[in-house]
Amino acid sequence: MTYTAEVLVYLKEGVLDTQGKAVKQSLQRLGFQDLEDVRVGKYIQLRINAENEEAARARAKEMCVELLVNELIEEFDIKVVD
Amino acid sequence: MTYTAEVLVYLKEGVLDTQGKAVKQSLQRLGFQDLEDVRVGKYIQLRINAENEEAARARAKEMCVELLVNELIEEFDIKVVD
């Protein structure tokens, strides 16, 4: 069966987010003074053939560790849906 | 009070995702033959000063429409947490 793993990749706290900073400045210049902070990460949808949900999750985790995530500076969450 | 709006931005179905295609090829070359498809989007965390959750959500939506999302080719979801 094919499962969709939704992966969120985001910078660890304390890691400077230059992209987020740029977006924040742009939004504030547009008048959004109520904006305190912006952090920008990635949202990756993986369609995986697997026996079951747990196998799909394990496989998605391997993909994160091997390629998608830089664990020195990033963290990730995985949610598996059908 | 300050709320966090978690925004997912992703390409509409049918829109070619060149970044996703490149990631898919890289993962398959690493041996992930069970991977069917990859789509890459953005995960944006907005810290917003607002009266309540609904006001924070409305404000996040304005930010999406005015800057963060290209509605011709992208869609978005907003989830507000404390």
C-alpha cells in the first residue's frame, strides 16, 4: 500500500534563520507590526510503498537522516497518513 | 498575547514540482526504491501578537495572501497554537 509521510523540517532553536528574518522584515514593511518572529522550514510529502504505517514511518525517518535533514542544525517531525 | 501560526504552503496538484523531482531522484539513487513521489513545500512559523486565536489566524491569512503564498500555483493551511 502507498502511504503519505508528511515531514516538517525546521531549524533548531538558537540557530539563526536568515530566511525567516528576511520574511519578517518584508512583512513588517507591509504593515504587519503585530508580527514578533518568523521561522521558515520545509514541508516534504513522501509517497512511500510500505506494508503498514509503521514501516512507512521508519522508511521516512531513514530518508530524513540520510538526505533530507541536516541534524546538526535541523529537527524534524513525521506524520503518516493514508 | 502571542500566538504561533503554523503555515504549510504547497504546490497545487498538477503543478510541476521540480524540487520534489530532484529530491526523489536523489533518494532513489540512495536506494529508496519504495519511494513513489516527493513534493516539497514550505513550513512557516509566525509569532503574532493578537487578542485571541481567531484574530491571530485572520492575520496569518492576510500575511499568506499578501506575501507568503502565490495563490496561482500554491495552496496553504494555517494551524494556530499558543
